Amino acid sequence: MVSDNVLLDKSLKFAARIVKLNNYLVKEKQEHIISKQIIRSATSIGANANEAVYGISKADFVAKLQISLKETVETEYWLRLLILSEYITEKEGNSLLNDCLEIKRILISSLNTAKENK
């Protein structure tokens, strides 16, 4: 399950945590709106990163990573909202938020490197 690509590994593990969060939000909190939004954006991070790695060109690679970054920023928003609205505790939320921010840093670094190497 572990690959040589840190971004793909972290985004997959993060998506799995978000799937568990979604189950909790729906079953325990009867929350259906934000949970749908966050599962879409969070699972899209890794899906687009995977597409980027197997892209057909450098431009395709950059475009897919940019989509992953946008989805990461959206996921960050939904996590902050879940914390502020008290659907999840600050401790739970911050753990997920830290993972999200780490993925964001990796994506920004990868995009900067890809753009420098044009």
C-alpha cells in the first residue's frame, strides 16, 4: 500500500480519515450537507494527485496538481467550519487540519518545483 510518492501516500491516508469522519458525521451527528462537501473535496485531492503523476505532459501534471491544491484549500475550509460549528472537537479537527496543511505544503512545493523546471 505504501508507494515511493509521499503525496500519494498522505493524500490516500487523509482521504480514508475523511471517509471515517463522514461516517461519524452522518451516523452520530445527522449532518449531511458539510459531510458531502468535505468528502468530495478531500477525496479529490488524492484522485487528482494520482492523475497528475500519470499525466500525459508537464502542463497536465501542473494542472492536476493545481486542482489538488484547490481541493485541499476547500477541505481546509470545511474542517475549520466543522470545528467552529462544534460538529467535531478542536482536537479532532486540528489533527485532520494538520494533515491537510501538510498536504497543502507538499502540493505548493511540488508545483513550485514543476514550474521552475519548465
